[in-house]
Amino acid sequence: MSNLSELPYRLPESREGKIVVLSEMVGINPIHFTDVSQEDAMTALTELIVFRQLNGHERQRVMKHWQLLPHPLCDALQIASRRAITQERAYEIAAEVSERGYFKGKGEADWIYQLNSDPELTVTIDVSNLTVTARGGWEPDPNGGYIARAYVTGDQYAVHGNVTVRHRPDGTYGIYNETYDYDIHVDFSPLGIARNVGTILGRPPRGWPNTQFNIMFSGNTNLTNPRER
């Protein structure tokens, strides 16, 4: 994207309206732009929006221009630009994992979580690489077949933990999509308690975007204890 006309939605007609919408889009409080002209505000916002597409020399030129602006605005732009760069890396790692079909380990999943600021980011996992054990009873699935709570065995448990496994009408087994986050679940079973303790101890440090992302499970998984028909 080289200019604002290539944005995927329509901006307000007024320049003031554009500044409000664009500043919110890039995560900067619009109040930071009150001490500069609307022309300077639009220039800075446009530079920030295309920042990820610039090479190193162009980024340095843009950041030098920002240093001429009031300090609060300059600081906000620099923070947002760093966030854009880390998001770019999050997208790259997510694409690598999706192409591979599995996480190398919890550290790789945490790295995406730390760098990510896009809650719509999705990683695709090939569940044929996972082995799952169902726990508890099977219940009818509104989408057809049956579902049960389960846990991923082996070293991938550190990444996926507890999941919902589906016994499809055709006899195959899949896993419902999940969100990678650090929420505490209301589960007082031994596995649930272990999961929550691991969540607390394994939480990435603060100071990063630390935003959840989606995991889309694809294919047929391996179940250690198939449902009895």
C-alpha cells in the first residue's frame, strides 16, 4: 500500500475525520495530533501506515522527520512503528508454522503471542501431527457426530494443552479451533489445575504486545482412546 486510497475501507471526507480514524487504526490517541497542523498529522500518519513496506534507509528518513514533531507525538509514532515491525515478524513466524503444520515448541507459540497485536492472526496446524487422549464422556455435537474434552499428549501438550476433539459422522477425528492465550480456566480436575499452574508460570513477560491469536486445526488427528460405538 503506497497511499491512503488503497486502504480497504472508506475514510471520512474531512481531514479532521481522517486523522481521528487513522490515529485510532494505528493505536495512537488522537489528542497527540492537536499540537500540529492537520497537514503534518496526515503526513505522519501516512508515513506510519506504510512504515512496514519501507526499506531501512526510508525508515530512518521517516523517523528523522518525526523527530521534528512535538515530543509526545514523536514518542507515540516511534512506539507504533516498533509495534508495526514486531507485528511483521509475528506474521512471518505464523506463516512459517502454518506451512510446517506444527509448532516447534511452546517457545515458538509464545514468540508469536509476544510479538502479536492483531487478534485476528491465525495459525493453521495439521492435526495429523498431534496425538490426543479424550477425557470424560462423549456428547452429541450440534454440528454432527460427537465431541469430548481431551488433551494433547507429548511435548505438544505445552503448546495446546486441553482441546475439544470431534468424532465426525464419517468416523474420523478432528479438533475444534482454539485461541492461544493465557486465560485461567475454571477446571478443578488434576489436568485442569496443572494447566492453570502452567499458564501462570509460563506467561510471557510484560512490555510486549502480548495479544492472543487463533489456532485453526486442519485434517484428521490421532486418538489414543477412540470412542466406543
